[in-house]
Amino acid sequence: MKKYSQFNTILPYKNKFVLYNSFEQKFLFIENDLKLILEAAISEGINGLQNIHPTFYEYLVTNNFLIDDSINEIEKVKKISKEVDENTDFFHLTVNPTMNCNFKCWYCYETHIKDSKLDYSVLDSVKLFATKTISKPDLKQFSLSFFGGEPLLYFKKNVEPLIDHVREQSILFDKKYSVSFTTNGYLVNDSFIDYFKKHDMYAHLQITLDGYKEEHDEVRFVNKKKGSYAEIMANITKLLLNDRFRITLRINYTDKNIHNCYKIIEDLQDVPLDIRKEKLVIDFHRVWQNDQLDDTSTIVMDNVAKMEAQGFVTNVVYSPNNVKDSCYADKRNSATVNYNGDLFKCTARDFLSENRAGYISQDGDLIWENGYLDRRMDSKFKNKPCLSCRIMPLCNGGCTQHAMENEGEDYCVFHGDESEKDKVVFTKIEEILQENAVLQEA
């Protein structure tokens, strides 16, 4: 006996209909007559479709739109989630060299601490941890990220020594390593670029803009008469024209600043098309204090269309992949060390000591307090709306931070709005079509 997959969606699509499965990442275009036959079978008993339209039935079975009645689809998602999140091949360490910053954005959730710097004792502990982790036989790659505050404020004093240590240990133990920064981009300079060139290293930078020039400069400014947009865009271009760097250009948008975001690409015209496609992603994220149900998503997609038409690669909230490509903080092998040694998992919350999950010891061990790590790793798959959702294999209720903060409560990161889930499906279909088009061109 067969059953209709929980993860199927039927939607109108360009004068036809599309049947999409969020677990298999497959879709099928169907005419209205076939859609009516399928809906009748869903209502009256899906196995009857075998007699009414055997060819269609066999196709649906072969491609897992129809599955064995005994299959627990939630367990299939859980299995993949566990394989990804419990993987020991990789460790992602984030370090906050400082909680100070050269800007004060209105929406920033962090407490900026003037003169805060990575203590030498903490730096030594992090180095010990890196050596212990990189030397483990089953580890294949060590990822070192810098957050804050603004991590480039004390680059030479607090950041370079740690990168040097990770590079040396990775070479010693023959392991892969990577370096990345979450930065506002204003302090990028020739010295920063030359460091990576000198040591034959590569880096990824996530650089944030708050809309186009006028809107951005209202939020991020040096003083009342001097904004930061022009300098940041010049730095982004400089980085992209150097083969050492990849950039995620994160657009923090609201319903007010989203309208002219597409104009940002006018200031990236000096970047060749091949570099745009290979080394730059424009990533749209709504400011969480401004998150609400409105028509802003339509304006976002209009911006996306204009950018992609000029050869820019984009990413939007309607393209989640939270099971197979979960957040770094969802993974057991990840940690964030604050400048004072406090331990956290997520970087999207304030780093107050009273909120810490533990600390790094003098011997370079991660001490998770009150069973925090195991509680976090066990927080998924407990939200009832997620367990019955058609896009669960993509969204899965967001991340473990969402799960922990909503423990014991029903929630939905899309506010339970089915039309918002439809947008996810449409986005995924478009992505699959674009990937197939690229393969055909190749």
C-alpha cells in the first residue's frame, strides 16, 4: 500500500500546475485534468490511482511522491539531520576578538564594550583548543571565523596571531583549514589584503549593507556629515578584484530601505561578470525587529530579479535548506568564544556573561555548563507545527536557537502563513530550473 507524501505541494505555475516534494527536491508539471485526478485520488484513496491512471501512478511511486505506507517520513528527516549535525569531520570555531565596534546600528542586539580586547590568557587557551582539535585523527577541516563587535578593529594584535597558529597547526597535521570574517567592511585596507597574499591564504568575508547609499548612511556613519557606504563599496570591489577573497554581501533590509537595494549593483560594475558569479553572493536578510507580514517580500524579489539579470548571484529567505545545510550553531562541532573566554553557540544573540553556555578552560577545553550542548543538540523535532509541515525538510523550524527559545510552545518561522511556504516552494523550483539550464549550457 502507498500513501501520499506529507512533503508534497501542488501549486499553480505558468498556466499549468506543479507537484513538488520538499524531501526529494523533485517536481513535475501537470495539466489541470491530471491535477484533478490526483486530488480525487488523495481524497478517495491514493491507491485507486493505479487503476485510473497506471502510468501516472508508477511515475509518482518511482519518484517518491507516493511512498510505502510503512515509511515514517519524519524519521527520514531526523536521520539526515543527525548525520549532518553530529559530523565529526569538521569543527567551526568562532572567536570574538572584541565587542567594541566603529558603528552603532539601531538594530544591533549586542552590547558594545569599549576597549574590550581578547585577553592574552584567552588567546592562549584558544590556541591550545585549536591544536587539540586539529590534531584529532578523525578531523578533516578546521574553520576559524571572526565575529564581534568589529573583528578588524584589532586585527594585527588579536586576529593575526590566531590565524597564524591555526595555519601552522593545520600544515603540521596535514588538515584543511579556512578563515572567515563577519565585518562591516569599513576597516578593510591594503595591510589586511597583503597579509593574506603574503601567507598564500584565502578568506571569506560577510559584509553588511543597510540598503542603498542614502538609507545605509543614515544607519552606519562615521559622523553626522560622513557616511560609510562609499568606502565600504570601494573595499568590496578591491577585495573582489583580488583572487584571495570571496564575499557574501548581506543586505539587512526593512520595509523602508528595501526599495532601492537593486541600485547597489551599479557600484559593482567594475567587477567582471565571471568574478561576480564565482566570488560574490548578495544575501537578503530582514532585520528581525522589523519582521512582519506585509508585501515586502514582493519588493525583495523584484530587487533580486534586477540583480540576477545583471549576472549577480543572490540568496533570499525563501531558499532555506536547514536540514542538509544546517546553521553552524546547530552542529555539535561548533563553538563561539567571546573575548573574555565565555562560551556560546549562536552569534545572533547578545554576548552577556549571564547568557553564556559555558567557558573555555586554561587547558583549552570547552566546558559546557548545565548540560547545555546536549540540550541544544536534542532541541529539534519537538515543535508540533513542524512535524506536520510540508516544507519541513527545508525549513525544520529554523535553527536550534529558535527551538530552544520557543521550547514548550508551538511556533512557525513563517508565522503559519501557507502563502509564505508557497514562496519557498516556488523559489526552490526556480533554483532547480536554473541549475538544469546551466547544466544544459555546459
